[in-house]
Amino acid sequence: MTSVIAMTNIAGGTFKTTSAHALAVASVEYGKKVLLIDLDPRADLTFTLGFEKSRETISEILNGSTLTDASDITTQERFDFIGADSRLSILNNVNALSDALKLLPRKFDLVIIDTPSQIDSRLAMALKAADAICIPTDASVHSIRGAVSTVRIETSAKKLILPINHFDAQHAKLFDSHIILDALIPMVIDMDSAISQRRSVLSTDKNSECASAYREAAYSVLEHLQII
């Protein structure tokens, strides 16, 4: 059975897209078949990965195109990817993504959805489809406020907090009714270098502290989803 996780924080600039990419790579390292979907009309993840000129994006699929083997791209980092474009901004059927995922052409252990940093129809699509939401959160007031607002959104999905940088026990108390993942992601200069190479830090600096932390986070996610 495929598990679906939405990477979500309605505050922007919280390493949500970076974390979606890193967790996809780490999950592949654990032997999982992973599909990463960009569901943000800004298409930052699509651009970062270098697939902004793909012939078919999630927009076509949400508009009723069949999700075939040709609809996704197997990346060099061994996860499959479906990109986004600006046409996503006019799609409002909150059931569209759930319906499309039921018709996956082959088995994936995990689908990771990168969502927009705002409450809109695309976020609603992701939350309806998700078994869990993963909320990356650092110690800044901006990030914490976004995370607190995100966990208040009504959804049946599990809520997982991904600690970033200086997030500590005091911040964790704000989320004591939710799951705090067993990892702390340090944001380091290696991250910018990886992005410039269109790859995750797990690929560009496999032995770094950041890469190791993302592996720990991915293992914790897979444990909570009961797929490891």
C-alpha cells in the first residue's frame, strides 16, 4: 500500500521544498520506491530539479490525463518526479489529487507532495490525499507561527514536526500533542551548493551532518508510516 506525505508549512522560507527533496532521496536510500510531486504553482522544486520544460506536469494529470509511466521522470537520484507549472493556480477540485493517486501506474512505497506556502485549493488537495503531513520548523518566530497555524488545519492526517536548526525542547512544547521527528536538521552552506547542482545534499556531501540528519528524519517518517 502506498503512503502519502505532504510537506507543509504555511509560512514561506521554512526549508519545506529542500526537505521534500532530501526526504525523497533518503527514502530511496532505505530501499523505498518514491514519487515526489510538486504541487506548488510557483514550481520552485520543478525549477530546482531542472524539469521546468517537461511536456506533462501535474496540471495535466489533475485535469484528467491518465497517470502513465510516461507522466513521471525517474531522476538521477532514483526517485520519480512529477513537476508543476503556473496553471496549477486555477485548479480547484480538492478531490483531483486523491483520485489521480488511486490510478498510479505502478507501486510506490511513498509519495511525497511539496505544497504551496499558503492555504489554498492545492494545499487542500494535498491534505485530503495525505496519510501524514510533515511540517519543517526552525526556531524563528516566522517559522513557528506558520507551523502552529498549520497544525490547526482540520485534517485526519498524522502531523509530524521536522525540527530545523535551533529548534529545541522549548519549541517542542508548542507541539506536544503531535509527533516530533527524531532528528534535528542543521542548515549549512553545503545546502546552497547542492541546490546549485540540482541535487540534494545527500548526493553532494553524503557524509555531512546535514545528510545524516535527513536520513534520521526519513527513517523516523517511514517508521511512523509503518513502511520500514
